[in-house]
Amino acid sequence: MITKNRENIFCWIEKELNPVPCTSEEFIYNEMESQSGYSLPIIYQDFDASDRGHWVDRGMLYDFLYSTDGEGKKLLDFGPGDGWPSLIVAPFAKEVIGVDASEKRVEICRENAKLLGIRNANFVSYKSGMALPFEDNTFDGIMAASSIEQTPDPKKTLWELYRVLKPGGRIRIYYEALSDYKDGYENDIWIVELTESKCKLILYNRDLENEYALQYGLTIEMSKEELTKRISANGEVSFAQVSISFLEKIQHMITKAQVCRTIHPSGKTWVSWLKEIGFKAALPTYSGGMAAGKLFDSYTDDNRPSSLDSVDEAIKKIVKIVTGLEAPIGFDPMITAIK
Ligand SMILES: C[S@@+](CC[C@H](N)C(=O)[O-])C[C@H]1O[C@@H](n2cnc3c(N)ncnc32)[C@H](O)[C@@H]1O
């Protein structure tokens, strides 16, 4: 449902700030030092077996590895961000290539690979919307985590990924489902720190029914801390705190306004596109991340495995099973397709 506040704010931004349409890498990925907020286990943090999120991360590693049948093979990581999952999967693969439309992300992935001493992962950039810089039938498997829906035309991107995948090869897609935002998060807000004195206010206008989102990005000469303080109520920043009068008050500090439109297919749409493109099978399954999280919950603090090796041992078996189990479409936002 479109609320009055939402309508007014976005109309005001369109009229007063004339936001420049741009791609997602121009919108945000080129500007972030770390796309993950330095949160990734192994890549940015030591593995911590008492942290549920770290188990989920290991579950996702084996998910991508088993779903692509990628052990000892040549894999593509489409849109690796900070090097995820390429850098955690690389030790088990023959070779991983990460391709990203953001040169900044490629630079960060290369740095992270170097810091981790990973030599069989390489990263390349290309221009968004153009053909991928690979020959037909190059990769044994493809991993795409929250990335296809960040491209200007996800269906066209899937055609490209089909082209570079070998016959019989598998692609594993982890997608951002807009259904997660229903009942209150159709309008949303995020503040990203750009420098100590500059931040970006991102306002989301999600259209769940029509499977797309508009993100408005306002670069503001104000620290993230200050902006957060000015639009918080009870310590919480929410879309409802942003008003036109507030935007008018800070208008002189807004140095850039952008808008980025992203398409977010539902599980049903992904499956129909994959089949139309020619994939022999497209199977929504449970995710290794979810399984690893539930496994973590089944232990107590006293009997939970505590080393990386013992956690991996426990996780691997269960991930192998769940990633082959068909799930109701949209239950877990992961799909495996076979060329
Ligand atoms: C949400 S991030 C996901 C990063 C990482 N896969 C993860 O899950 O942590 C989306 C990534 O897709 C990349 N991206 C955006 N447009 C792209 C395009 N046209 N081709 C390839 N990658 C793209 C972004 O630069 C970013 O690295």
C-alpha cells in the first residue's frame, strides 16, 4: 500500500532534487570500502564457533560448493562484493574467477585474496549491461549471491551466465526476495558512512507486486552519526522519521541525488526465466546456511563443536542433504539450475 508520506517524499525528491538514474555499482558499490561492513567470517574475522552467523556462513560455503558440484573445478563468482563466496570456496575449487561491474569491488576482492594468501582466485571487472568477458562454455559451475538482481536487466544477465556455463554445469543463485519486506518495510531507510563528515541517505520504495525497487540516494555533507541523531526516535532510525520539512532543512547540504531501479524476481519468476532460457532443470531447495543455523541451535554451549574442523565435519553432511531437497518456491531464496 502506498502511504501518503511515501508518495510525498519520493515526489518531492523527484521534483526538487532531480535524481540522476544510475546502475547499482554507481549508486553504492563503487563507494563502499567494505560492501559487507567488514562482517564476513574468515575474510574479515577469525572463525568463532560460538557465533551462529559463522555457522551459517560455513553452511553457505558448502552450499555453493556442493550445489555447483564445484570441488576441484573452475567456478565463476558473479558479483563477489568483498570476495564472498569466492574467497571461502577457493580452497576447495581448482580455480575461482569473480566478475563484478564495480572496479572498487574487484580491487577490494584482490586485496582480500592477497591478505588471505589465496592464489587460485582472480577477479575481473566489466561494464554493466555488456557481455561477460568470457568465452562460451567456460565454467563448470557458477555462484551468484545477491548479485543478479543488482544488474540492470537480470533476465539478460541470466542469458549471459547460461552462455558461459558448460553444458551440464550448475548455477546456484541466492536471491534477495522482496517478500521479506512485506508488512512494513516496503519503505525503508539506510544510512551509509562515506567519510567522517559525509554520508549517504538511502530511501527505498519497494513495489512487491511488480517485483522492483527504487532506491533514492542522497549524498549529504553531514556525518552518519549526526544524521542518525537527527532522524531517530527512541534510538531508532526509520523511514517514518524522514519528512519533507527535514529534507528541505538539509537541502543545502545535499551534494548529489541519484536513483537506482533494481528488478527483484520472485522465486516463481526465477524458475520460469531459467526454464525459458534453456536450463534443463531449475530447482528451489533449502539452503545450507539455514541448515547450519538450525544445527547450531540443536547444540548447547557445552556440547557444541568448537573448532573450525569439527564444525565443518558436522555441517558438511547436513548441507549435502538439504541442498538436494526441493523446497516450496520462495521458502528459502536459493535455486539450483542445470544447463
Ligand atoms: C549485494 S552485493 C553481493 C556481494 C556478495 N556476493 C555477497 O553476497 O556478499 C552485489 C554485488 O553485485 C555487484 N554487481 C552489481 N551490478 C553488477 C553487474 N552488472 N555485474 C556483476 N556484478 C554486479 C556489485 O558490485 C556487488 O559486488
